[in-house]
Amino acid sequence: MLRFLVFVAAFLALAAIAVVLVTAGAAAFGAWFGIRRLRAKLDRYRLRRGQAEDPDDPLESAWTLTATEADWAVSRVAAARTSCARLLAIADSDPLATDAVDWANVIRRRVPDLVAACMDECRDATASEKRRNLDDLVESLEKIAAEAERRRDRFRDARSSAFNVQRTYVDQRTRPGPLN
């Protein structure tokens, strides 16, 4: 009788351990799929937000096509697109900002050409070649965006804003001097 009770107790302990392990595994499995679904939803949202722009504009079409084809790098493409859009806004608002206008023209002309050339290369490429081409495209777009950020920063540093004028005024008035 004692052996039977020990056997039943051991069986119940093993069953309890099995239930805990199965529950923990199911929770981890569910969390893993939940995170994947959340990432997929975020990527679709970013892609839809990118597609909301004017579809007739070749630059916007190039950004959207790149984000669609290089779906693993949607956030990198979105960051590059944002950097370029900031510079384009400066170039559109101030035609005398020659540095910004010059690079804005490069962005408007070369980004669609670069994307079209990459898509032509990818048309008859193997999967690994296509991935390599798209990686190179994303890297090139990031380089264009980095230059856009540098030119934007130079423009912002060179212009005199109302804030900088006020700061200079306060600095001159509060500077310790022999007559103050």
C-alpha cells in the first residue's frame, strides 16, 4: 500500500511538472508569435504611411518601391526618406539656400534612377543576388540621406534664427565688463 501511495505521489508530481513546462512553453511560443505579428503590423503601418504620398511623383514611388522590395529594411528606408524630405523642405522654402537646393536636385533625380537601376538588376537575379542588390541600394540611400543631413545641419547652423539673436543680445547684456 505504501508503494502505491509513493507511486501515485510521484506520478502527480511528474504530471504537475509536465503541466508547468507545457504552460511555460506555450506562453513563450505565444509571445514569440505575438512579437512577430506586432512587428509585421508596424512594418505594414510604415509602408502604408509611405504609400499615402503622391503616387505620380517618381521620388515617392521610388521610396515606396524600395520599402516594399527591401521589406527587412523598412525602418532604414523610412529614416533615409525622412532625412531627404527634411532637406527637400528647406530647398523648397528657401531657393537661396544653394547647398540645399543643389542636393535636393540630386535627390529628386538620382534616387528614382538608382531605384530603377536596382530593380532592373533584380529582375533576372537569383534570390541571393537580389538581396545583395537591395542591401546595396539601401546602403546607397542611407549615404544620400547622410549627406542630406550634413547639408541640412550646415544650413541650420549658418542661418540666424530669432532664438540665436535673442541669446546673443542677452549674452552681450549680461557679460561682465569694466563698465557693468
